[in-house]
Amino acid sequence: MWSGIELLCLPLLALGGAGFVSAVANLAPTAVARMYELWEADEFDAARDLHYRLHPLVDLLFVETNPVPAKWVLAQQGRISSPYVRPPLTTPTEAGLTKIRALLAEGGDLTAQIGADK
């Protein structure tokens, strides 16, 4: 069994699941991979702690319709060239940006470039 629901990725592993497909891995690929590695190494407490540390980024993804927030963050970080989304989606609203920035302040340390956030 595989999970595609962000907040159930680690719980599914605890129930014997094989893995997960993670949208938050677009923002924090190394942290998500590390969470899985920790779980596989039987370092359950460390995996759980990282799972909870990722929650602000999970919440960020769904401030507005996904992938709008993720593309905005990735563009701001220079990891993609544009936050453009196809209609009917639009760039984040001002209210959305306020929430995105607040959540990024909570979990943004996990979005460091690949290899730097272990």
C-alpha cells in the first residue's frame, strides 16, 4: 500500500505500508527522503519528529489550490523560473501569501537545497 495523503505518509509506514508519493517533497526533498530513511532504519522517534516538523509545509501546500503555493515558493527560492500556473488557477492572493509566508517561516528551514537539509 502506498499513501498519497501527506499527513498519512508516516502513519501508513507504521501500519506496514510500502511507501508514499509526497507533494511536500517538491519543497523539502531531502527532509522527506530523510524521514523515510529514518523510518527504515528503525529510528522511529527521529522519523516522527521530522514528520511533525514538515506539517507547516504540508499546510502551506493547501493554503490555496495546489500547486499554486508550491510553485510560488519554488520560484521565490529560484528553484524554478516562474510561479506561473495555467488557468483557471491564478497566482496566490494577498491573503494567501500572508499565510504562505507565515507557514514558510515555521518550516522553511526544511526547504534548503537538496543535500543541505539533513
